[in-house]
Amino acid sequence: MFLHGTSRINNEGHLEIGGVDTVHLAKQFGTPLYVYDVALIRQKARQFKETFEKHHVKAQVAYASKAFSSVAMVQLVHDEGLSLDVVSGGELYTALKAGFPKEKIHFHGNNKSKAELEMALQENIGCIVVDNFYEIELLKEVSSHAKGKIPVLLRLTPGVEAHTHDYITTGQEDSKFGFGLQNGQADEAIKRVREDDRFHLLGIHCHIGSQIFETTGFVMAIQKLFTKIKEWKENIDFIPEVVNLGGGFGIRYTEEDTPIPVSQYVDVIINEVKQQVALLDIPFPEIWIEPGRSLVGDAGTTLYEVGARKSVPDIREYLSIDGGMSDNIRPALYQAKYEAVLANKANEPNKDVVSIAGKCCESGDMLIWDIPLPAAKPNDLLAVFCTGAYGYAMASHYNRLTKPAVVFVEDGDAQLVIKRETYEDLVRNDLSYKVKVKKS
């Protein structure tokens, strides 16, 4: 059993997180329930920041809020002194409602709408990461909403393919994101932005993928970026003030995963940038990174109540829970793997091998295949680890299931930060069908 952060098995043999018994959490808040270990999030945030401080490098660590966005989460990020990466009007609105400093918000996305850009400019946020030529023209169109010059980074695709799942690679040449570094698009984008007085080109951005367990891809991306910076310095007198190297730092979901410490990623990034800057004899840029999953992924645990059991003789034992792909679509979407324990029987020996089935009406709604567990009965409590990223964020109303509640735990206290949806919430925006009377 691998326990993350403050998780431990208490004297009653129950899983405890943040000093709170998960059995008590389930009784108080119901299931399914997302539980976040606040101390672990704080620890990860400080590791990122302290590594930059150790190198005396000016930097911004921006939480990629697509991993999990809520008012409370954004406020926690602010409390740790991070910046914030948003990718939609909804995430930007959440940040504003949370009172997050506008100048520390970076707006990403490959198809920002006119309304979203107007909102960003009206709020005078810190930076817009421009993704394509259409967006450049759209920004010009809405520039009257800007309070001064529009600060932008240009997102570039450096042609580096990270070793990760096809759905979450982003830095390769054939990508829906960004301006190609090798095909001349990046050069043209810089030209268009620099020749327009409405823009302030802060620098460049790249992101090579997610759930990355090595540093080679980051080094290659930096080298490719600085090869182009050398050309830009010599040919057009452009040296970026900011180099944003994205995120994608991997976490441990199962024993198959071998992540390195977050400080090691940052050390390698800084050292490679230092080498490139020395070679080019240019001012040291401000380095930005965007951790998302690596801040909240292993800080999240989902609690489920065990229900039905089905035995297929000589084939498999299915154990059903009261959630599934509606609150964690990752296993169905790209075969993500997880570990779990029976939270109320955490000290009992494993006697069964079962497959955890979700309750959605879908054969593909399977959370975990063939996991050893103690003998499970209805009403037992299953805890699935490392669900803090892309669980609630990707939750749906499939089968008209309500979205679970979210609880933050820290120092023995539990705080409800997102209420459980009700059936009334499900139909809140539904309108009745008005039957037309047919004329005879």
C-alpha cells in the first residue's frame, strides 16, 4: 500500500487523510466524495517555488487550473503565492470570483472566443498566450477593451514528442496547439505581433505534454527554442523577456509509474536555460512553468460506497461502487490506472481479487481491473488514490448522475468546498416542452 502525503492508517484500521478519518468523512458528506490533502498541495507548491529561489532565478509558477478549478482551490493557490493558468471564460470567471490577483492570471486555449478575450482585456489580466493567427486578428478586433498594450506570449510547438499517451502529447509538430517552430509559423507570428503597437510581446511558450517522467524532452525543447532565439537575436533583434516551458511533470498513480522529484525537473530546466543564455550572451529571461496534475493529482482521493457484487465463475469478480466514469472518466478515456484500498478495512489482509465497476450504464465504466482487496461487503468504503487531477474537472452528468461533493482536509479539520449536486440541480436549466396543438 502506497500512502501519499498525510495519508495513514489510524488505530481503528481506517484510512485517514489530513488527520481526518475517511469513514467519518463519508458519513458526514456522503459518497462519492473527493477528498483533498491540503498539506500535500502546499508542500508541492513550495517545492517548485523554493527551487527557483535556490537558483536566484526570477520565475512564475502558475497552477494549471484545468486540473481542478474551484473558488477554494484558486484561493489556496493564491495563499501559496502562485500564479494561475486558465483556459476558458469559466476558469477565468472562477478566478475572478475567488479574488485572484488579475495580473497573475495567464489565459491559454486554442480557440478563445471573442467574448472570452473581451472579458480578459476588460479585467486587465496578466497575459494572453496566443495560439494561432486567427487569435491575433481577433485580439486586434477587441483591442479597444484593453487598458494599455496587450501582454502576450506566443505558444510554439517545438517538435518534441513526450513519452506519454497520444491524447495528452502537445509539443509535437502535428498538434492542434500553437505556431510551428520549424515551418515558419513562429517567425510570422512574431512579425505580426511586433509590428502592431497594440501588443506587448513578452516572450514565448511551449508545452510538450503531460505525465512526463524524464527531463530529456524539456532539455530538447529548450535547445530548440534557443536555437530560434539565436536566429531572432541576429535577424530581427528579438530576445524574449519570458520563456514559459509549460508543465506536464508526472506523478505516481501505480507502482508502474516512476516520477522524479519536482525539484529535479526545475533544476534541469534552469541549468539548461543558463547554458543557452551563456552561449548566446543574452539577458536571462524570466522562466514560467505551469504545474497542474503535479500539484493536485496525488493530493486527491475519491471515496465510494461498495454495492453490488457479481461473480463470473472462473473468469472475474466484479465489485460495483456508487460512482464511476461520471466522476472519473480517465480509465475509460485513455486506460488510466489507479490503486485503491478499502478505507474501513485498511489493515485487513487481501483475500479477493476484484474488478471495480462503476454504476454507469456502460460496459466501459470500469475504474480498476483485478485489484487485491480484503473481503468486501455492501456499504464498505473504497478509497481510490490520486484522483485530484481531472476527476471533478472532467466529471459529467452521464446517466443523470449528480456531481460529488469536494472536501479539503488539513490539520484534523474538514471543510466542504463544493456542495454535492442535488436532483434539483440536474433539472435547473431544463425547460418544459410546449406541445403544439394540431389544427384539425
